[in-house]
Amino acid sequence: MGALYNSLERQQLDAPKCHPKTRLAVIDRIIDWLIGDIDCNALLLWLYGAAGAGKSAIAHSLAEICDKYGWLLATFFFWKTAAERSDITRFVATIAYQIACAIPASRSHIEAAVDANPMIFHQSIDAQLAKLIIEPLRCLHSAGFDFKNSPFVIIADGLDECQGTDIQSGLVKSLAAAFHDFPLSIRILIASRPEIYLQSTFSTSFIQPHLSRIALSGEYSPQTDIYRFLEDSFYKIRHEHPLASYIPSSWPSANVLRELTQKSSGQFIFASTTIKYVGGDPQQLPHRRLEVIRKLRSPKGEKDMPYEELNSLYHHVLCNVEDIDTLKRILGIFVIVNPNPNINKIHTTDSVDEFFFWERGETMACLSQLASIVEWDKKGYISILHASLSDFLVDPSRSHRFYLCRESVFGDCAAFSLRHLRQPELNKYGAFIVHFRKYSSTANLQHVLPQI
């Protein structure tokens, strides 16, 4: 149930949502589409933008609004680092469950479909949509159930974080095919990055007539919203930080807010990461930490790059860790090897320690300075807070000495996996080899074998 917009899992990870009085123009545009004031024939709305543009925050805030007015049928927030939220096999079941809750009269029809075919969840997405959603709602409509002429919306956020490009494109096509001639006013909002294969999918002759698009750029430039977010967030730091009595009442100035807004280059991720860094250490004066951010200089050769300021911020945060090799091994697990935790068992600070044969606590000690970009819960489950960090780490032109080379990471982890295979009591990590063989060449594995 972590894929629901209001799930405890998302709440514990501080899921992004729009700051009050921000992104109003784009949210109003989506609501106009939802209620049929514009693009009334568009079944699908594709909300797209780069990492850090605020797609998930908008999707979450829209879900809250629609829930309040009774328009929300279901949500599914994909996330590649959470096993259940990157698995397409859970999508229809999760949507059907929420529909049964939103429209209780549909519950008996959905249950009957499962009773009639207990293997339905192992069938195609098209078959699941037909039996668990389309047919139950059609039955209610045919029986004269009063849907009160309300618009209904299904929100699927982070489609690009679902496993497999073909699966992502297939889901778009399946949703369009299932609902395009549906008698009820159901709308489907899909938010994702503008990946090439998704652009191609949304441009097909079948989907195009049923599609509306919103690009988070140009007309919906968020500069004013970012300024307001920064202004309110710094106000909160001034009044709630443990060292609040030592913070100047006029801090920061309007000029500084404008400077930070300009540095954000339209990316909410820069603004939010800045706030997490400035106010995230209860033993450090926030105004001093802000000065550190303001004085950052881009790595050599990065002038005028699209992510120049964000790169500088990530470089600064990562530089706080003294042992870079240990840091890269940890991040390599979650960015390269294990972006989807259902593949293996390494997803907590303790399991990382065990896998690398470290003393317990070494992973936690290494990550202790990275609270603004990496998070872990009370059980030690590690989460990278935003996909933009992964993008940064796998691009050598941006990350430089923090670059995670795919071959090197796999080779290093393969070596440790083989060490585990030689220790029967620890061989649960030997299963990594199966995963590595899909991505590492035979030469790579032969290279690490002599090291064991």
C-alpha cells in the first residue's frame, strides 16, 4: 500500500507535495481538464518535466484536492527504490482496491471477479483492467448506480520509475485501450520524465486523440513559487530551529532569496535540498550553513551547464564524507546494483555492513553527513531522496570524483559476493552473482576471481 498518495511509507519518507500557494497555475489547469472545461475529449493527461521539476509534488497535491472533493478514484506513486512500488504486477490490484474503497458498491463485483478467477493477478495487465475495473464499473453503470456525474481521476506518478521501458509504454497503451470508450467521466493523469520512448508512446496515432499534455517549463515557470517556498521555509527555520535565538531576525534578505531562486534554475529539488542542508543540523547555525551554499563554486569546466548549481550543491554535500571509497561503495549498491530492493537483500545499513564485511555501524557513520540527500528510517532502510542524485552520480561530466562507473561497481560487488559464496553461513548474498551476470561481462568476473 506504499504506492497510495497518503500511505504511511510516503509520509515517513517526507513525500514531496506543493508548498501552499505554489504551483497554482498548473494545478488549476489540471483541474480544468478534469472537470471538462478544457480538452474535454482527453482521457489522458501527461504531466512531464525533468528531474527536480516538481512532478511528484504536483501529483500529490492534486490527489489531496481530488480526495477532498470526492473525485479521486486511485493513485499509484511509482518509485524504483521501493520493490512494491516499481512492480507493474501490483498496479491493477492496488488501483482496484482503492476503487472498491472509493465506490463501495463496486466491492462485491470486484470480489466476484477474483473468486471466479483466482489467477487473475497473474494474467496480462489488459485482462486485469478488464475484469477488476472496467467490468465492475460497467455493471454498476448498467444497473443505474448514481455516480452523481462526478469526474473521477486515477493518478499514476513516476511512470519512468516502473521496471522496464516496454512495460511503461505498455501500461500507457493498456490504460488508453481500457478506458477510451468508457461511459463514465474517468480521467487518468500520468506524470513522468519526458523520456524518448514515452514521447514516442504518447505520440502514437491511437493515443494522440485522447491526450492532453503539460510540460513543466515555459508557461509554468516556477520561479515565483520557488521564491515563496524559500521565504516560508526560512521563516520556519528562524522560528523552529534549536538555535533559533542566535539567528538574525532579518535573515535571509530579499536579495539572498532572489539569488537562491535564480540558482535553482527552475528546479524545486535545488531549493528543497538547500533547505534540508541549511536547517538540517540542530547543532549548526543555519545562517552559517547558508553562507556555505552561497559561496559554492562549480567544479572546473562546468560553467553554463544546465545543472551547474545543483552539481555544486551535491559536490559540497558529498565532500563532507572523508572516506570517498566507502561512500562510493555504499551509493553504488543503491544507484547501480540495487535500485530495486526486490532483487536482493541489501537495503539497510546493517545489511550493507554485512555485505562488505565491515563492522556494524560503518555504513551509518559514513552516511551521517548526508541527511539532506540520503535518508534511513529507524530500522536502517536506506532511501536516496531524489532521482536527480542518481543522475548526477552516473554522469562523469557532472560528478567527477564521485562518478559511479557501472562496470567497476558490479566488479567490486561481484568480488564480495564470491567471498560470501565461500562462507556458507553468509551465502545469502551469493545470489547477487545471478543478478551480476545480466550486466557484467565474463571478462569482468574473470578479473575479480583472482582477488578472492
